[in-house]
Amino acid sequence: MFNLKIKLNIRTVFIAILILMFLFTAIASSSGLENFIKEKSISAVIDDIKAGKVEKIERSGNTFIVLYKNQERAVTKKETEDSFRKNFYRNLA
């Protein structure tokens, strides 16, 4: 009934690649939403440290990546004029 003939030229290959890339990106982005790192305030991270939930903190400039004991991750940013230690001791009182 249907005589579907596809010409394999550069244009059709390019369009097919674009469609496949779009589909792959849509599927990958919708399935990976839970893998993003949450952003928390510095006071919430300090509360988690005091509660004993934090396993490790990695620092890169003004950004801290917080690794929790339950394998969760969070990121926080400090103000440029305040040190993390100063914020920690201020919230400790």
C-alpha cells in the first residue's frame, strides 16, 4: 500500500541526527532530575553540622560542597567578606 522511499542524503541524515539528539536530551534531562545537587543556606548547613549529619565539606573558593552521611550532597556559598569559621561560631552561640 504505502511505498515509503527515503533518500539518504546529507539533509535527511542531519535532520535525523537532530531529532535523535533532541529525544536523547529530553529523556536524559527528565530522568536525571533527582541527581542535581541541592543548594542550601549556610545557616542550614551549620545546623546540619551541629546535628552530626555532615560527613565531609569540600571548599572551592566561596563555594562549599557538603557531603552528608546518607550520601546526599548540597552546595552552599559564603559571603565574600565573611569566613565560614566566623559564620559557624556566630551560629553556634
